[in-house]
Amino acid sequence: MIRPTEVHPRASYRIWLRYADGLTGEIDLSHLAGKGVFKIWDEPGYFEKVHITSHRAIAWDDDIDLCADALYLELTGKSVEEMMPGVQQIMQSHDA
């Protein structure tokens, strides 16, 4: 998938992302805030610590990270199959 190159926190539990192919956009993560491990985002200044890890994840610490590929798909509105033709065939061959 495409590599994230920038991430910035925004108000109301939103993040702004830029990917290597030039795609940019904001993602609303407010549906996660206050739940499970994401409760820590309520601590002042914690959500603002978002960064990109060496493994391309969007992260806040060692306990909270989000898949950059899934966020890319959310920004584009495309499915995995649209972004990676043939992936379903590969997955089916592993299930056989």
C-alpha cells in the first residue's frame, strides 16, 4: 500500500494525513475516543502526540496504533480489492 508521509492532529479527535502518492485528507476518529485503550486521548495533550512509526502505522505510543493502509482506504472510499487487484484470489488460495 501507499506510505503515509505526514500526520497532524486536528480538533475533535480528527487527524490530517498525507500519503506518498499525494493523497491528503482528514479522518474523524471521534467514534474511538473514550473507549478502551482510546480513553487516554482524553488526557490533555495526548491526542496531539500522533506520529508515523517506522512500520508505517499512525500511532500515539506503543499501545495505540492504527493501520495506515486502512486509513488510506477510508480516505479514498475504495475497497481492498480495488486498491490491490488479485488480493482476494491470494487470500482464497491460503484458505484452501
